[in-house]
Amino acid sequence: MTNYMIIRHSVEDFSVWKPAYDEHITARESAGLTEKHLLRDTDDANMITIIFEAEDLNRAKDFTNSEDLREVMQKIGVGKPEFYFLNDNNITTANAA
């Protein structure tokens, strides 16, 4: 089973947000998060979606509730984030013919 966390939020300015996001990698790694995709909305380049693989969803949830993350997001102009916690437990796929 693989766990995922998806976060979607706006940023005031991507060029300011991205370097600060990159600097915060140690905190994400400590929370067991591995970035898989960083995406920008096609209609609004300041709307960001990030897909992470998560070692443990409880650790991922703790990370999203941390004061550190809240302070960093506020400092770099992040809008109200939406967090989604997912897994692929008990999903089977059919082979294409």
C-alpha cells in the first residue's frame, strides 16, 4: 500500500514561493514526505498542487498541523491550503487488452 498527501494552494508570487519551498525540504523529509509532482494550474500559474508520497499518513498530518509549516506558509504568501490524504489500499487494476 502506498500513501499520498496532496496539497493545493495559491501563492502570491511563484518566483518568491519556490525558493522558500525548496529550502523547507528537510522538514518535509523529516515528516516522511517525498515530492512526486509539483504542478501549476494552466489558468493560474500561482495556483499550486503538490503530490507527495507519504511514509506514514499520521506523520504527514502532523506536518500539516505544525507551527513551523504555518509560519513558513504565512511568510512566503501562501493562501489557505487544502490537504488530501490518500492511499491505494485494496485497489486492483485490469490489464488493458
